[in-house]
Amino acid sequence: MKSNLCWLLPISLYLLLAGCGAPSNSSMFAAQAVGGPATDHILTIFAAASLTEAFTELAATFEATNPGVKVDVNFASSNALRLQIEQGARPDLYASANTLHMDAIFEAGLVDQPLIFAHNQLVVIMPASNPAGVNSLADLAKPGLKLVLAGPEVPVGRYARQSLQKMSTAPTSGSDFAGRVLTNLVSEEETVKAVVAKVQLDEADAGIVYSSDVTPAVAGRLKTIEIPPIFNVVADYPIAATTNSQQPVLAQTFINFVLSPSGQAMMSRHGFGPVAR
């Protein structure tokens, strides 16, 4: 099966798995919970760093709804997590910030058919003091500006470079806008959270991150510039159970939870766009 078939019918697959006319979230999880209160079942999830806040809440809610279950989430860049899986790590679930890394391990037979569970988009961030006076996208090309991005192998770093290429097509951008912006690149980080940290600590004048990463915890130390849809890149987030998960039923139950109305509401609260229902 070609990997691009993974993304065609995510919601119909969800309905097939969850069942039409499913009970409410709490009763559905109670019916599918594995073991009793005295039994410990560990669900191990590898999740993109940009999912830290959202999946921390999802994991806590899932544990509360499923007595005896512990959710252990390992947050890192999607590419680093993919490499760990390829090298033998065996979580029960993998949630990526792009389809590229998920496609690779799906084609290798390491995960089941993935489902898209959220969307994200990009935003430019600056320190609250804005020492470089970045007031527009055009200012990213200012000579001497200190720009920090995630590395090109990291999904958000790849998306940021794609967005800069889109900006280069604007008549007002001037010659080789993306190239002039990347000349200002002073650091390439391993995760989007590292980009946010450098900017909020005034170690860089600007960065490009997901809008969901401008969380309440850091928003007071940052300024932002929206990237118009014509120049933005929508990030699709897929999730899949690993083919040799030790907790396959529990893994599927968690996927159902993420795709449920309450799970999607949590994702929305953390700045993610929900999937179409």
C-alpha cells in the first residue's frame, strides 16, 4: 500500500474503529479500559516536542479515566523519535509533527496505518523587548538580525524554510528574500521548544515556530507577527500505533480519545486546529 493512502480517510477510519453511535467519552473509556485499579498498564508514547502541553493534559485525563493505566510520554523532535524507532525503540504510539517521518516508518512496517489528529501553523516570534525592531515579515531580512530556526530535518524547521520560499514570491519581497533571511541564521535547534527558549531569553532577535508554542507560560515574554495564509504552511499531525505494541488495545483507545470531541477540544485549547469531522 502506498503511504499517501494513509491520509485519505482518517475520520472514516476513526468511525470504523470507534463505532457509530459510540457512548459518551467516559463510558467508552471505561468499557475499553484494560485491567482493574490494582493492575498497572503502561502506555508509552513518542510525541513531537510541540505536543508537550497538549499531550501532557491528554495523558493525565486518560489516566484518570482508565484506572490502573499509566501514560509515559517521551517528547522530542519528530525526526529524532523516528530514528529511535528505526533503531529498535518500541513505544506503543508515535505522534509526529509531519507526515514525512510517519510515512517513512509506515513504509518500513513499523507502525499501523496513521490518522491525522491535528493541524498547526507558523508564527514569527521576537523577544518582548524586540531589540532588532522586527515589525513586519520584511524585517527578517534586515542585515545583522539574529535569526534562530529549528534544523531543516526538524518538521518546524522544514516548514519555516518552505514559508520563507513562499514569501520570496511576493512582489514586495525583493530579490532572493529567503536567501537574505537565512543569511541571518545564527543557530539551528533540535526542537521547536529550543527555538522559543532562545528567543524569550533574548539570545536571538527572531524565530519561526508553531502558533501553539506561544503558550500562556511564555506569551508575556514574546511578541509575535502573524504569517498570512498565503505564506504560511499547515502542519498535519499524524498518530499511529506501532506494529509490535505491547498494549495494542490501549493504544487504539488512546487514538480514539484524541479524535473524540473532548480530545479535540483539548487540542484546540492548546492552539491546534482540529481535524474535520
